[in-house]
Amino acid sequence: MLTFADAETAYDYFVESYGDGLPVVLPTAQRVDDLLRACGRDPNDVLGAIFPSGTRATVRDVAVNAVMAGLPSAAFSIALAAVEAATDPTFNLNGIQSTTHHAAPLIIVSGPLAAHAGMNAAGNALGQGNRANLTIGRTLRLVMMNVGGGRPGETDMSVQGSPAKTGFAYAERLDLLAWPSLAQRQTGRADSTTVTLFAAEGPHMLGDHRSATADRLLQNFAETMRAPGSTNSCAPGDMVLAICPQHAAILARDDFTPETIARELFERARNPLGFLEGLGEFDETRTRRFASAYGDPNDPQTRVPVIARPESLIVTVTGGTTGGFSTVVPTWPASTHVFRIVRGNA
Amino acid sequence: MSCSVRDAAELESRGVPTVVYANDVFRPIAYGTAEILGFSRAYVDENVVFFAHPTSNLTRSHVFGLVDDAIETVERALLGTRDVVAPNVARSTDTVDLTEIGELLEPLRASLREDGATLALDDVRAGVVHARLEVDEAACADGTCVLPRRNLVALLEAALRARYDGMHVELDDSRERSLAGT
Amino acid sequence: MIELHDPRGSPETPSVRIATRPKSLYGLTIGLLENGKENADALIDRTAELLTERGATIVRARKPSFSRPAPTDVIDSLAHCAAVIAAHGG
């Protein structure tokens, strides 16, 4: 425990030394205990090592940072699952914490516990106005900064960062889903809730109110996905599609499923080597090595996909019904997405 | 960069002396990672050879030239005989005198003078600079046109730490004295 | 007085070991580990030439990803070297 002369001194110290730039709630014993009681897990349970410091985060450590972030207790089990996912070596947290890239962890929550936690999956699902959405992402960021020691200018070398680095979480919209949820596809169970953790570049909107067919709509998705500035263009990796309900309805009506959408976009969202050569992040050795998996690495006609495999595309549905605006989120390809099942609150 | 320092730590633990090449913009993360792994900052000064950033867009012959210039440093680093004079690296506060501090802080003191305040330096001992801020009441009656104490101290310490390791500032602020008297 | 939880958790102090340095490069086997970032190969190519002139034998290795620590097999391939230079381009 840390001792301070008074609450005002403590507040200034916490905001300055342990904050992310926003005001924080002070983690008193009472507040932390309340959160721990709500989740019913042993506070000393170790979730895993948070790099770069390598400090092993316990359930209690997450609760302390969750209190600071203002997390509602109903969302604590989701935050715990997100932290647990972040410790998976596949996710490469050490790299995400220290890279010059703008990568930020995106937390996608799929399943019934998202609504239980109070998350918004309707209008503004990726935006402001919902405490659970914002503080789930912020809790993970504070754990990364305080337990993990990832601090801008010291160990975090991001050139510009991104607004997503403050916290980026959204929930899948279940009531309008025409196909199994992301969680169901991951676990095989309709009642399970998962968090999927993904190294996100800034989200890019995809507006389309003209396409009446899946074919035309998917072409717009493919063109947006293959933007040459994103790291995916020269180093294929994961990508997230947050499809709005209006677009999802067109795709479902034309008999597309998340699997066939991914297969179709794996084929369509490609750049010919001849286009990439001499452009942006094209690397004579590296890009050609990637290209060799998809064709002759010396043929300018070889088409290099922006997603490594169809399974690299995370297809989700979220947002309101007032228009045709979806979102594409490219990645930092040195990280691969991971998911964890959320344990229900006791 | 963080990963290269981790590789070095792994190799060192297996008994293999290791030298890391890195671009100079990664100096902070080299220090940060070294400290996290339990090394001192001196490990970085002695075993990381820095090149001017960026190197990614240089021609091959240009990069060869950089290595030609650096190779003697590399050799000394491998042998552990490097005479470390790292630029902008904090040094011990033991031998600091007040004149040096005054010169270092002069740009900040000049801007304070423009705002109607004087920063006097009284003493430096054991890594703490004792300073006094006098606000000219005529220029600014309540002293609010000068930086708040907390921000001012942070700025002074940041300026000092660019050259000295862990230097602190104790500020006697005349604005607080006048508040206490009212 | 107010008591608050420390948000940093309980960091463990790692124990480190620094290898003993050789007396001369002559006759040594020196490993060169390239991390794959832009121009790291050029840094390593020239270093190899200059160290060979100084009487060292060169072993080269390459990391599959510059964004992750080297995998165990890469570290293993360098563990017999008298010294290693890890080159990070960028």
C-alpha cells in the first residue's frame, strides 16, 4: 500500500505518476475490495506476465487499475479476460508496448456477458457515451502502463500513437446477427462470451449506401482493406471488420457467412507486386518472401493479400441501423490475435 | 530495439558477450529495457553502438561507411574496453557547481524574467538545487502570470536531468509566502 | 493520511549475469545476428568483412521477426560463439 498525507496529494500523485492523462479514481482498499467481491475470484490468482516489465499481474492488480479507470463492477470479468489474453505470447505484448508502430490493443467482446456488463453494441459502438466500452479498454491500458511499465518516451516508442491507445473496446451486436456470433464460432457454444484481443491500427471507416449486392459491397471492402499505407499491405497479417447491421443484412441476404466473407476478401483484397514495388513499406527481401507464399515472388503480377489467411480476418457485426458505415481495422503484423472465454461474474 | 536488448540479455546469461547496434532514437528504450531486465544504464553505454537515425533509407554504401566509422568502437565494446562518453547521458551530481547549473537554466530564467519573476539559485548539494522564486508584485500582482510552482519545478528538473542524473529542485516560492501571510 | 493500493503490482528484481569479455578478437568466432529491419543486413555484411580482417571467424544468424525476441533455436546457434553482435536497423 502507498501512504499519502491527504487525498488531494494522493490524487495529484496518481494522475501524474500512474495515469494515462485523464483523471483517475483513487484505488482505496474499500473500492478495490468491492470490485474483487463482485468477481468472486481469488485476488492472488496470477493472470500472467505483463511485458516489458514482466511483472506477473494478479486479479488484485487488475482490480486496482480497474478502479482507477472507473470500470463498472459488472464489466470486471471482461477486463480480466482481456488482461489474461494480453499475456499470451502469440499476442506479442512486449512488441506492442515498445513498437514505433501505432498499434493498440482492441478488445472485441462477443456474447451475452457484453450486455450484462452494460456495453453498447448499437449506435456509436466504437465511440463515446458508454462507460463500460470506454473503461474496459482503459483498464487494460492502465495495466499495461503500471504493471507492464509501458510508458511513452521511456519504453513506448510509438511515433504518433493513436486515440485507440487510450482504450479501444467494442461489443458485437447479437440481436441483428444473421449468423453465429464470433464467440460461438470460436468456442462452438452459443452461450459463451469471449474477448478477442487484436493489435489495432487506427480504425478506418467504410461508407457505402449504393451497393445493393454483396458482390459490389465486398469490392468496396477489399479496396479499403488494401490501402498501401497500412503495414498489412507489405506484410500480410490479421485485420478486423466491424460490419454495420445494414451492410451485414446485404451480405446475409446474398448467402454470405463470416467464413465466406473472409475467403472472398482474402482473394480480392490483394495488391500486385508490381504496384507495391517502390511504394511505401515494400521491402525487396521481406515483401518478396511473403509474396512467395502466394505466387512467384519475382512476377509483378503476383497478387499479395493483405490478410495472411482467410482466418486472419475477424468478422464482426456492430453499430446502429441508421446507415451504411462499417469499419476496417488493419493491424501490426508482428502480433496475432488471441481470444479468451469470459468467466461469468459470481 | 527492446527485443534486441532482450536477446543480448539472453546471450549474456549464456556466457556470450554481446554488443547491440541500434539507431540513436532508441536510446531511451535501450535504457528502459536494460533497467527492466536488471542491467544498469552503464550496460547500454558500454555495449550498445548507436547510429544516427534513420538508417532504413540509406544506400548500402552509405551504411558501409557508417560501419567503417564505428568499427573501432565496436571492437572496444566487444573487448569491454570502450571509453564511454555517451552524448546527453546523465552524469553524477557530485561535482556540479552553481555556475554550471545557472548556465543550464538560463533560458528558463530568462523567460521567467520576461514574466516579471526572478529565479535565484542559492545552493546545490547532494543532488538538490535550492532555488528561490521572487515575483515582482508590480508586474503581476497575484503571481499567476508565472508558471504554477508544480509545473515550474517539473520544467527545471527536466532541464537539469538532461545533463545530470536524478537532480531535484527545492523551490522557495514567494507566492506561497504571500498566501500564507494573508 | 490516506492509504492506496499500488497499481504497479509486485515487480520482481531480476538477477542478471554479464559475460566475461575476450582479450582480443583474433581467432575468435563471432556471431552476427541480423534482426531483419531495413538495412540491418548491410550493417552486418560490412561488420563481417571488417571483423574477418581482424582475424575473427564469422557465424551469421537471422531473426524471423524483428518485433519479437529471437527464438531459442536462433540463440542456440550462437551460444558457442565467443561474442555476438546483434544488429537492429531502422
